[in-house]
Amino acid sequence: MAAEEQLRQERNQFRDLIRERRSALRLSLKDFAERAVDPVTGERVRSGWIHRLESGEPVTPPQLPELRALSKASECDLEELQDAAGREFHGVDPVTSASGEVRAFVRRMERMTPKQRRQLASFLDTFVPGERED
């Protein structure tokens, strides 16, 4: 039963990430949706879709333009959203590495709070700059 619970939590990672970031930014659904505009195509993510996502209702999985828009609105790295969406909507484990050490490190990061992850990412950027969508 513990493995089932962990899978369910992993499968909700994307919706939880969006909900937590919107809350942390203190944005209403409307304000968040107004910020959710893909800088490349101009495509928007509507507040109704965000509401259905956050409340656990079925939604169409986001494509790259929607992910870029959500990245902008949530102030999250695009890669983080892509990984979370892949896991939640397609059951894809984004962590592939021949190194057991790297996989163990990633599993430990999953237990961190979003704030702790951002702090760690900032620290890691001092050694190996990350790629960000700005």
C-alpha cells in the first residue's frame, strides 16, 4: 500500500506544484492565468483549466506552449514543470542516470520543500549554471 500512495503522490506532483506556486505568489486564479502567457507563441492558459487542474478534475495534458506559459506564471523552471507533467500525465520517470548516486540524490530532493529545492538550485548554480527560461 505504501508504494501505491507514493505513486499517487508522484502523479499529483504537477498539480500540487502549480497550486503551491500560485499560493506562494499570492495570486488569484484570474491573476495567475493573466500571467500564464507563452513568451514564444503568445498562447494563454485559461483560469478554468488551472482551476480544474488544481481541484483534481480531468484536464488535457499541457503541451510545450502551455508549459512555457505556466513556467512564466509560476516562476518555475520549465524543466521542473516538464518533469512533473511527464510524471503526472504520462507516468514517465524523468530521472534517468547510470549513476545510482545521482538517482539517490534526486529521491532525497523529492522530500525537500519547494523553498529548500530553490535554495539548493541556487547553490548548485554557483558550481554549474543551470538553464532557465526567462
